[in-house]
Amino acid sequence: MRLTIIAVALALAACGSSNIPRLDSTSPDAVTVIYPEGERAAAEKLAADECAKYNNKRSRARSTTDRSNEKLAIFDCVS
């Protein structure tokens, strides 16, 4: 029973984490976001929120790379 509960919890965690954009790295100069196909707007919002933490900078898309069924986008944080 305990093993079943753990397996279900791990499966749900794996499903949930891949459905939303997530930060891969962040610095005052740039933010890298990994996001699933079709979630570009949410990735841009995440980058904008993260860049704003650095003296109210704005995010500007630099590049996007396909990675299997997700994308990796780099946003510059600019004044």
C-alpha cells in the first residue's frame, strides 16, 4: 500500500512539473526558462517577473531552442 502511494505521488509530481514554465537559471543580466509547447506567454510572464526583481528591469527575448517536447528560452534583462 505504501509503495503504491509513493508511486502515485511521484507520477503526479512528474506530470505537474512539466506542464508549467520553470526557471532554469537567473541572473541580473539574463533569465533562462524551460516551458512546454504552447506555453510561450506564460514563459514570457515568468521571465518578466524575474527580471523585474533586478532593479525593475524588463525582459527581452534573445533566443529559443527546441528540446524534445519543450522549449528553452533565454531572455535578457534590460533597463
